[in-house]
Amino acid sequence: MSEFITKLQDGQLKLKEAERILEQQLKQDYSRMEAEMRMLEPVIRQRTMQLKQNRELDRCVRGAQAMLKFKKVYELTGEFRPVENIAKVF
């Protein structure tokens, strides 16, 4: 099962591959499968947190890009380097 957990933690696991690994290693042992899935809860929580953080970062980048467009259209001056840095993240 370590291949499954390792690939899940690394973000390398595709659904088709997860199904193959589970089928090969667990066969019809559903109680073992349930135990393995419980072990994955911390990994799933971590991945979910990463997705939330990525979405928040994306919102910040889009906001920074909008500010820079506003700056350009209205020919604003001032210190915009922090906003420019955020806009360059993606």
C-alpha cells in the first residue's frame, strides 16, 4: 500500500491508477481497504488545504492584475512593486 500513499502524497496519483493499486493490493478485503483509507485522512486534509491556499493565491493574483490594469488606465503613480510581484506569481 505504500506505493498508493506515496503517490497520493506526491500528487502523482491518477484515479485509474488508484483503482488499479487498490484492486491489486486489497482484492476484496474491504475492512483492510477502509483501514488504509483512514490512514490517508491526514494526506487528504493536507491536499484539501493546499487546494484552498491555491484558490486564495489565485484570487490575490487576479486582484493584483486588476489593480495594475486600473493603474495603467488611470495613469496612477506610486509604489506598485508589491502588487506587481503578486501579479507575477502565476
